[in-house]
Amino acid sequence: MPTSKRPVVWSIAGSDSGGGAGLQADLKALQAFGVHGCTAVAAITAQNSVAVTQVEPVSAELLDAQLGALAQDMPPQAIKTGLLGSVDNLRVVCRWVDALRAQGHPVALVVDPVLGSTTGAAFADDAVLQATIAELLPRATLITPNRVEAQRLGLATPDAQQALLARGVSIVITGGDAADAQAHDWLQSPQATGWLSLPRVDTAHHHGTGCTFASTAAAALASGYCVADAVVLAKMATAHALRHAYAAGQGAGPVNPQADFAQHIGNLPAFTLPGGRVPLHAQQVLPFAPLSNPALGVYAVVDSAVWVRRVLESGIRTVQLRIKDPAEPTLAAQVQESIAAAQATPGAQLFINDHWQLALQLGAYGVHLGQEDLEQVDLQALQSAGVRLGLSTHSYWEVARAWALRPSYIACGPTFATQSKDMPWIPQGLDNLRYWAGVLPLPVVGIAGIDASNVAEVAATGAASAAVISAITKAADPEAACRALLSGFRPPT
């Protein structure tokens, strides 16, 4: 049977005779992600698990010929660079990046600035270092240095990172070379800036970690993910590869990328914005109060206390009061009336959208927040009061940010296109909802574009709930619409 064409990623790097890093590691990571990896040898190394004994760059002419052959038949969606070996080779890469982009290929460039080996061998002299800074980095989509490499490249300061970002270049400074109990990576990207954290994997076998991280990020970018999401996926893949690392010689053995890296909640990092608390291990994070009934079912999102009562009377037991105007003169009265209606209805779970202070003051059961609200909310006050928390997410990095807070539920979407609000996100479909329902150990709510025609499909994903707005509030017969939705939402047994 015909299969869809896989994204193509070029790895331009050094060959590792020990099979642990360089091109060999890159191909393993690219294959695990499901893209097609092509290789262009920029340098040849003689090395094993304990030492690098010789490094020899290939000629610029040979590197150019390799890239020319690939360009004729397999132009890339992304390029990942590692050890380039010489200034001439670096400039060959720059010329090809420019040429491909000029031809209309939106090539993402991930630069893993390999300046030396973990065994102590130096891979870049001053000329290569300066050419990297002046010529290669400005062309990058994403740079992935560790802390030592970031210092040598002059990228460790906020000013330097802001200057890069102003030119469209993102950076993630990986924390694998630190001795902390947590592996903290610092991300600066157009989507988000902050810390990605996971407990450090306890293994002596870590050869190829940086290669795996950068290659996975390149594979994700080639597959259409934004930079912040690509970095989350890279961290997940690298953590999983470290968990499966093995000994292959007397020194540090290779990491071992696996295709199922994204299926394990233990690989999902916590994400916190600047100034926020860097998350500790998951067991040390105090979770928000669990839901009284995690099987939320049909979740009606309405804009008045009248509607809250109406949907409750129609049999729906999960409701969100969503009044967007903070200057609405009846806001407090509407919240109070809605809370009273929910408290008088057995099994009802009411969430107040956005207005957390009022919800806290009036004793609301729950609060629902968007990502844009989190920096203005006293989350500790809500948690201490036992208020349930629901969070909206639309991408990997937003889920990672929500996961760091251990909310009562996480809403994932948009599942389908919707007319209720302008959505800057591409509809993610049922497969994405099914994925998160399977991975997250919290109730997952499908959001956006859900109605009676597709609510059964939403339930079949294993999601705990389907959030509905227009299918109720714009229906000719809202009560009948509620009954149809309740009848259609039947979770798999």
C-alpha cells in the first residue's frame, strides 16, 4: 500500500567510529521520530567510549558534493549540524542553507555547536568558533548548546539571547552538563521562554545525548511543530533514550532512542516561565484538589447564571460560567447565583472562567484558566482553599506548563474548528485528543468545535469530557440539544 512521504532531515556532522554520537546517533534519533534522515559527513573521527584519538575534516569539495547530491533528490525540511571540522565546511553549509531557502524551501536549521567531546577532545579552534558565531548561528532556527558551550559562544546572557530572538533565532541551553538532581533546560523562543525540568536520569551511559536532543528537535521542526513544542519533544526523547542507554565499551555507553518516547508521562517535562518556581520532582509538587467526579462528561460553557440553571435542569452536570467582560456590572451576582444553582444540584461541578478572585471570595468549586491568565493568578491561594483548577492547552509546551502545576483537569484542543472565538491554533483532531487522554494521568477535556454530530467520537478517544458552547447556546431547542449531547457521549468501556 502507498504510504505518505516522510519529512526529510539532513544531518551534517562527524562520523563516530564508536557509534555513540555524531551521525550515528543522529540517524537513530531521526528514525525513532519517524522522519527520513540523510547524512553528510563533515569530519571523520577515530574514537571509542573512552577517547577521541583523531579528527579529520573532509574536504569542502566533498562536503559540497554530498549536499548537492541530496539537494537534487531529497531536499530537507530541516538540517541539523554537529561537528563541521573546518571554517570551509561551515561556509559550505551556510551557502546551502541560503540556496535552499532562496529556492523556496523553508528549511529549519538546528545548530548543535559541538566544540569538544565529553572525553576532553577539542573539536573547534578559534577560527571555527568565530565563524560559528558570525556566520552559522545567525542562520539558525534553533541553537542547542549546553551550559559550557553557551558560555564559549557568548550566549549565556539575557541580552545575547534577546538579540538572537530579535533575529528569529531561538536557543535552548541544556542542563545535562550540570550536577543538579534536576535536568533544567533554559528555552528562549517566540512561543515561550522559561525552564524545562525533569528529574535527572541516573545512568553512567550518556554518550550522544546532545546529538539526540538536537536531532529530535530538527525532526519535530521538519514535521511542522513550532520551536517550543520541538524542544519539549526533544527533551522527552532524550530522557527516554537515557533510560534505555547501555554499555558498549569501558567508558560511557550510548543513549538509545526509542519510538515510544512520547507515550510515557515520566518523560513529559514541567515548564515554568521566568520568575516562576522551577518545578521539583512530580512527587514533591502539591497537586490541586481532585475532581469530585473525574468523569466530567458533557461540559457546558455558558455566559450567564440563567444558562447555568438551564443546562443543569437539562441534566448536564459539568458547567463553566464564562463571562469575558470584567466590567460586567452583574458579574458578582451572576457568579454567586451560579454557585448556588450548582450547590443545589447533586453531582454538579461548576467552574468559573478567569474571575479567580471572585470565585475564591464566593467559595466556588472550581476555576478554569487559559495560559494567558496564569501569571496574574495567585495559584497558591486557590490550591490552599481546595479550589479545583482546570487549564486550557493547545500545544506540547502548554501541556508541559499545565502539567507542572498538577491541575484537577487539563483541556486539550482545539479538537475541531470553531466559530466561538478566533483560534490561532490549527485544529488537532481526535488523534491528538486520544493521545493526551492516554498519556496524562488527569481527566482530559476535549475543547472546540464539538457538537452532537461528533460528541460520540470525542467520547471514544477516552477523554473524560467534551466541552460544548454553540451546540447548546445557539440551538433552536437547547434542552433537546443537551439531551442529544448527553446521549451521544458514551465513554469506551
